[in-house]
Amino acid sequence: MKIILLSIILIISTFFSLAQVPLAEREALVALYNSTNGINWYVDTNWNTDEPISTWNNVTVENISGQDHVTEIKLRFNNLLGSIPNELVNLTHLIKLELSANSLYGNIPDFSVISSLDNFNIQYNNFQFADFENEFYYYNDNISGFYYYPMKKIEDDIIYNLDFGNTYTMTMPSINGVDVTYQWYKNNEPIVDETDLVLIINDAQFSDAANYTCLASSPVITNLKIERNTIHIYTDILESDKNALIAFMNSMGGPNWDISSPVYSWYGIKVEGSRVVSIDLGYKNLEGVLPSDLGNLTALKRLDLLNNNISGNIPIEISNCENLTLLSLEDNQLTGNIPIEFVNLTAMESFWVNGNLLSGELPDIFFNWSNLKYFSIGMYDGSTNYGLTGKIDLSNNSLLSLCWVAHTNISSLLINNGNNYNITDYKFRATNCPNLLCTVVDDIVYSNENWLHVDSEITFVETQLECDILNIIDNEDLSLSTNIFPNPTFDIIHINSELDFISIIIYNATGNIIDTLEFSKTINISNLPSGLYFFKLSTANGVNKNYTIIKK
């Protein structure tokens, strides 16, 4: 009898150890493991074993109303290969399903039956439109964290060396989905009327040397484009481009390109036709001075050399590269200033020179870069280098979404470009800017609430006139503290200061003087309408301090 009871206890114990979650949920996980080649996952700790589900790698279990349930599966970049099994819809309390950056394909189960699902990521896999277009609108409308694009590119890269007069036939696989359309591209520009699965080049000439690809689009899942990997037709590189790269290699002590091999095969180099269009050599321990020969790469679109040990000045000759959209020189040892000749770089979208030893007055050129999205000139690592001075006008850069000017001595920043809402919290940094007391923005309230990485002395205003009013005459030690409170206020303002002020001038938001008072530690502004005001406090020897006051 005791043996029977012991056996029953062992069976029950085993059952509960396996049934930490409902059996259907465990079976769903096992199905996922088996369906996606689990034995070859990068990490599969405890999966498909008798260990508690909560110990299976990147599976989260929570107790809900007295019952354990699977709530999260996070298997990003884990070498999953195969399809998502239908059993996963049995995970009825699932909140997060993270499957991005794998090699998944095929029809996706209908997860609309899981009302708790709030984060579903299938980016960078091999799904096609038809695999989830029936459920797409539900996912897009009801799952706040639904991430489905981009997908991995399809097919392999193909390389041809241009043979004049030859015929080149390029193909795009058919993509499953409703009313899928296709567009061929040459060097990232659409080719007129080339919308079939096959692109044929007859009697190839020099102008046909280029990079070709094809994009598939869906009228249902409009943000997703399924792209074919590139078909390259190369010709001999322009000699001046090749010589510029060799000069760069010699000056930097690397990378050690084999100059007898085709330039398109050199590490970090991208070629279109006979021209170099991209240099991507960040984090490569390069050390030396940038050669002026870089200015000969007039077709260059990207120059990315971040985080090396490059010294010397930024060559003026780079201003010849008028197609540059990205200049990434951050975290090096560059000195000198930003060349005024860079005013020519009107295609610039991403400008990164932070983390260097640059100095001097900034040239007034950035307003000319109407495509600018990312602008970073300062430091953000606690450096004490404050070399850059002057004024920055970004009021013409309506696409701007990042502005870092920390650790500089700039004295003026105009960023009222009509689209400040593009710039969120961490994308605006103006700390350790001792001379920056005023910044012109679109919306004072938005900037005060969202741009938190700024010095406390910086005031956001909406006109240059307001900045002019706030200008402080620094002819005496102004480290002496002055406190004005409460601010905002309904009526009374209290002023505590170590300075001997004698007068107060009150300006309204348009810069007009509305009152001049003898200094008093208590000011009653209850008679003023609600709004923004500027107080200018003056001492007998001409020292002025300015404050923004909000009257409720």
C-alpha cells in the first residue's frame, strides 16, 4: 500500500513539475522549438526538457488568478529557422512575442485571438505579404508594439564585371500577396517603366555599370518593402578615386587593402559604376591625419570614420564632396575648426563631429543644409573641452530630429525650425554650455517638458528679441546667487540676492517695457495679465541679471 501511495505521489509531483503552466501552453512552446530547428538555436537552455517552464531561456511565466501562464517569449537573434506553429495561439495570456532577426517564414498564425498580446516583433525575417496580410489591420490597430518591417533582403548578391555589348538579365522572385507590384532601381533611383520581374540590359555600355535592385510593394501592408539583394555591374574605377583611397590608406596606416584587387572588393568601400560612394571604417583603430585627397571623391555620399584615433584638421577639400549625406567623424582626436567651405555640403543629412578637440568660432553655414536630420558637435562623456564658440542657426532645418551641442562655448542657438516635435528628450543635449543662456524654440512649453538634458541657466524663448532682452552683461562676478520665487506665480514675487540691485524693469513677451520699479525684495504683479514676462534687475555699477517670470 505504501508503495502504491508513494508511486501516486511521485506521479502527481512529476505532473505538477511539468504542468507549472497549462499543458497546452507547454505543448505550444515545444511545438515552437521543434518547428524552428530548436536544436540549432544559439541559446536553448532548458527548452524541451522537464525543467519548469519559467527556467526555459527567455520565457517569462506569471501567476494570473492563481494559475501560472506564459506571458513573454523573447527569442530575438537566436537562429530560429522555420515557421511559427499554430499551437502558439494557445498561449492565451501572452503579452510579448519577440521573434525578430531570425530566419522565419511561412504563414503566421492568427494571433488576434490573444487579446493580451501587446508586443509582437517579426522584423528581419523572411515573411512575405501573404503570410500576415489577412490579420495585418487587426495587428496594426490593436497591438501597440507591432513591428513588421523591414524584412531580410532576398536572393544573393550578384557581381558582374562590365563586358561592353553584353546582355544582362536580372530577375526578382515573385512575392506572395494581394496585388503585389515591383519596381527596379539603379543606384537607388527608380528606373522608369521597369516594373516586371525581369530586367534586361541589352548592348551594355559604360553608363550601365551600376548597382541594381528590385522592391516589391503591397497595397495592404504599405510600409513593408521586400527588397532583392544587389546585382552589381562594375567597371574600372576612376583612377583619381582609387588614388584617393590609397592616399587615405597610407596616411592612416590601414586598412591593408590589396590594391591589385578590384576596388569594389576593398573592405568598407562601396562603389557605384566607376565611382566610390561610401567609406565605412568606424572602430578600425585607424591612426593618422585625413589626407586632402579625400576631396577628389566627388561622388562620395557617406564618410563614416567614427571611433578611431584620427588627428589633425578636417580637410577643407572635403567640401568638394557635395553629394555627402553623412559625415561621421565623432570620437577621434581632430583639432581646428569646421571649415566654412562646408557650406557647399547641401545634401548633408547626418553631421557628427562630437567627441573631438575642435575649437574656434563656428561658421554660419548650417542653415544651408535643409536636409539635415542629425547634428552633433559637442561632447557627452564628461570632457572638459569647450573649444567651439559662436552662434548656431538651425531655424531652416525643418527635418532636424537630433541636436547635441553639449560641452561647447556657443553663445546662441536658434532651433525654431517649425518642427521641434521631431526632437524628443535624449535627442536634445545642451549641458555644460556656460555661454548659452537662451535658445529660440518653437514651443516653450514643449521644450521645457521634453528637453531635459540642458543647463538650468538656459531659457527657452520663441523669438530672438526675447533672447536679446535676456542678454546678460558679464562685467562683474555673477556667481553670486539670486533666487526669484515662486515662479510661476499668481501675484507676489520674492527676490533674494547677494547682489545690490537698485532697479527692476519689466518687459512683456514682445519686448515692450511695461513697468520700471525701484528694487524691492517683494514685487506684486497681481495686476498683470497672465502670460510670460521678463525681469531685468540692475545694480548701481551696471550689472544686469535677467529672469523669465510666468504670471498665472
